[in-house]
Amino acid sequence: MATPASLNEWLAYIEAGHPTEIELGLDRVAAVAQRMGIDFSGSKVITVAGTNGKGSTTTMLDSILRAANYRTGVYTSPHFLCYNERIQLLGELASDQQICSAFSFIEQSRGDVSLTYFEFGTLAALDIFSRAQLDYVILEVGLGGRLDAVNIIDADLVILTSVALDHTDWLGDTLEQIGYEKAGVFRSGKPAICGLTTPPDSVLEHAGVIGAELLRRGVEFDCTHQGQQWSWHGVDAWGEALSYDELPRPNLPLINAPSVLQALALIAPNVRRNDIKLGLVNAQMMGRMQRSSLGAAPMVLDVAHNEEASRYLSMRLQNLQIAGKMHLILGMLKDKDRAAVIDKLAALAPHWHLVSLQGPRASKATELQEFVNGALSSYDSVKDALESLEPQVGADDLVVVCGSFLTVTEALEWQMQQANQPPSDQA
């Protein structure tokens, strides 16, 4: 076929170029990376793995490092509204031209090696970062860790945020199996920051076998809460005690912030307390407790789609003390633990607004009904649910959109369409 000319054409081309969406393994992608000459010898690389919390961790890391005037690159997935969200350079989204140039170089370099959509994207990010001469490169693992494309890069430091049951078809159906897969990004002689106070034994054992320098929350570092502020204590790069008091609460989950500060204490020792405070305050991300509105009502969008994430979302929402009714718009994929997610959110006593998503993995609203007790309504799409709810809710109510990246994306797309519509003529 002719060489793709636009980013959308490239994305369609690479999506059609591999027989499966996911093919875990490093041999193919590592071979292409070697041909491309990807080199991070002048940068420090931080890899972030875990079931939940990866996005907020990478966002806080990037925000604090940029507050300290470091040059950073961040690779995350998936995206919400545009592919460029996956590759951020110096705090800005990579341009279409940068991504297309990287895709073209990958196509020239790969020969007859077949690459998945995610592998193509990972190599594009690595190529863009390699050329940019960055101080810090932050890589979020897509699935698991040990066999994820990101793991072709030897990280200078790893953060493991959490281990929970998710993607069990690929990673195993026990916490021990999943923990082993995620610990596969650890490196011998390099720091591995573990945000879990009680990690699976497989994480501890793997760190010991390969000689990673494991630092655990509750052992080497931790935090204490003080109203709207918090304090952190840990160790610096020389093993000496280090602490920061009266830190502001970030808008992102505080549970991940202690690991971020411990990582920075080891890999970016020149970051100052004021940089940390500014970075925490400025850290924002799409789709995680994202505040918005629907008509007169406040609205929260959150991608929580597994038991651990929905438990955290439920806790955060209960603390909001809503005077009116809570309306929960929920759409999920079939391969997620729908019963567990709905069970954790049921504590909110919401009126359920169940939506059908699109695609082979999507649940229909009628399929979600069997897991729900209480008042519910069903809709063919997120758009239908939002349009139906908008005239019904008031300023004392709260609308929550959650259950999947797809659910939140549909809500964001609908909001954009509404914002771009010309005002209706008034008689």
C-alpha cells in the first residue's frame, strides 16, 4: 500500500498490520528497537508498573520534575480523545508530525518483523524521546510488565503501584502470578519502589532473586495525614533519613504520592521541597476524579474498572457529602469483574444508569442489570444517558461516569460536541 500520509492513516495501517491486538513477548520489539538505535544513555528512565495507580504516579512524577526545570518525556496508554495523549514531551502532547515521522522510521527499520498496535506506539515514543535528549523518561507499562514492550528498556528505577486481579486471561488468576509478572520490570542493582504495604510473596522473592534494591511503603518510606496536608518520610540516595512536612494534597490519589517522593529522592536528589509542592498542586489528568458538570449538576469522570479502583472511587465519592441524589452512569467490558465493581459502588446508594458500550468486549446495559440491586435505567449509549439526565439533575445532585476508559471517552466526546455546537436560535 502507499505510505500513510496522516496520523489517522498510520493508526489504521498499524492496527490492521498484526493478526492479534495483544502478543506478549520482547523478542520482536527488541530486535526492531536495536535496528533503530534507540539510546537513553544520557537520560534517567523510570518505569511504572501496577494494576491501578500508574497514570496518577506518572503524572505526579512528571509534574514535579518539570517544576524542577527538568526535561521530561512521558509514555502512557490508553488515550481518551486523541492518540497524541500517549506521548508527552516537555509537558506537551507530541505532534502529528513527530509521531508520523517515528512511525515511518519504524516501518523502514522493522523489515519483515510484525508488530502490534501497542508495540508500534511504544517504539514511536522511545524514538521521539531518544532524539529529544531528555533528563528523565517516564514509561508506563501497558499490560503486566515482564513481557510488555516497555520492558525492552532497562529502567534506572521502577515503581510498582499495586497488584490486583485484572487481565487474568493474560497475567494469571492469582495475586502471586500477577505480582510476578509485574515485578518483571525490576532490574538487578536498581531501586524498585513498592507502593504496597503487603505485596505478594512473588514480588519480594523476585526482587531478592535478581538483586533489585526493594524499598517498601511502610518499611523504608511512608506518609502521615494531617487534615488537608500530609508529611512524607523515607531515605535519600545515600541511605540517610529524609522527610518533608506540610505538603499539599494532590488532586490525584494521595496513595501513590509517597512512592513518587521516594523515587525522586533516589533518582532526582536535587528536586527541592518547593518543586514538590508546586508539582503536586499542578498535577492534573484526564479521567481520574476529573471534575466537570452536566447542566446544573457537578459531574465526576473516573475510569475505575476493577475492584480496587472502584473501592477507591467509592471512598472518594462518599467523602463529597452530596445533598441531593447521586446518579451513576456505568458502562463496562465483559472481561472485567463486573460484579465486584458494582458491589463496591453500591455503597454509594446511587440511581444506576447502565449503558451499552460498543465492540466485541463490550457489555450491554441489559447484561449489567443482573449485578445491580436498586433503581436503575438502561441506555443504548453514554450519549443517551447524558442527554436524558441533563434536564433532570440539579446543583445538589452528583453525576458520576465510570466503569471503563470507553465510558469516560464517550462522555468527553459528547461534552466536546456540545461545546462546539452553535447556540440555538431563540424565538
